[in-house]
Amino acid sequence: RVRITYQLIDAGTGAHLSADHFDASLEDVFELQDKVASGVAGIIEPALQAAEAARSAGRPTVDLTAYDLYLRAYALVWSSAQQIPDALRLLEQAIARDPRYGPALAWAAACCQRLVYDNRSKDPAADRRKGADFARRALEVAGDDPAVLTNAAVALAGFGEDIDAMIALVDRALALNPNFARGWHISGVLRLWAGQPDLAIERAEAALRLSPRARIGTSLLIIGSAHFFRRRFD
């Protein structure tokens, strides 16, 4: 057996960003190569986003660009559910600066959907309308951005749009980037909502393989819920 170890370093500061290792047999070199490539690809994206968010966090709010606002919001989205309203406010500021900023529009839509879904919205009807508008505007400018397609799709699905159409959007995102861990996670969410528990498990497990340290609890919740609906209680 062989162990391959990698470490991701910020070349500018020398700061450690991420590290992991992969154990496998040398009997199938190509399988090992695919495992390492997909694993590293799934881990690098969230590590880089986190580093960019940390780099942005110390800047004065009054001087932020739309990108800075987006990064601040992105960090809040992943911190806790209680931070979603603050993240949404930052995203709305970013959108005011650039009304065609696809990632900000898509995350704003996802934040609105999350507020409604978690019963944290002060005005669910208004947040539904606003979130659906953000999502549709995001899709208009999404192009081939897998993250924009995915966030817009989960928001619209949560607001009651055709689930099969939203699944197709996420499938397109995954065709564009098969190593997009969040895409597989959201695919699991939508498959669960669509009454396809076995496919939901498959998608959530793919997300965990690609990014084992990112939002592991939510992927496990999908898997557990899917087994529950299949009446597999052990």
C-alpha cells in the first residue's frame, strides 16, 4: 500500500490552508490517480474560498468592493444559521453595486430560501418573492458557473418551482464540474425532496468523498433522512 500526502500553502504568506492524505493499493495506479485528483479538487475550492474570506475580513466595510462584500457574506453563510440575515444584507449591498453579479445573486436567493425553510423569516411571503427574483436573475447571468446554477436551483426548488427542472440544473452543474462537492450535496437535497431516497444517499456520499470536512453534518442528515424514508432504521 502507498500513502500520498498533500499540503496547500498560501504562497504569499506561507500560511497553511489545508492538508490531507490518501491511502490505497498500488495494484490499480489509475484508480489511485483518479481518487487523489477528485479528492484534492473537492478540498481546494472551499479552502481557497475560506482563505479569501479571511483575507477580506480585516478591511474597512466602507471601502469594500462588491467582491469584498460577497466574500464577507460567504464567510457568514457558513458560520451559523443565525448569521444568514447579516449575510443576506451584505449580498444585497454587493448586488446594488453590481446588479449582474451572478454568485451574489445566487447566494442571496439561497439565503432567502434558508430563512423561509428554517422559519427564521420575518416576512416569508416577501422573502419568497425576493429570493425567487434573485434566483431568476442569477440564472440569466449564470453561464456555465456550477455554483450559480446550483444555488439558484435549490432556492427555486425550495420555493416550489418544478423539482425535475431544478434537478436538471444541478445535473448540468455537475456535468460542468464533476468535482463540485456542494453540487453533489444539493443534488442529494433535491433528490430527497423529489422522493428519490436512494439517489439522495448516492449524491450525499459523493459530496462527502469529495469534501469530507465541509458541512459533513448536513450530508449525513440527508443520508439519515433517506434511510428513514426507506424505513431502514438500523
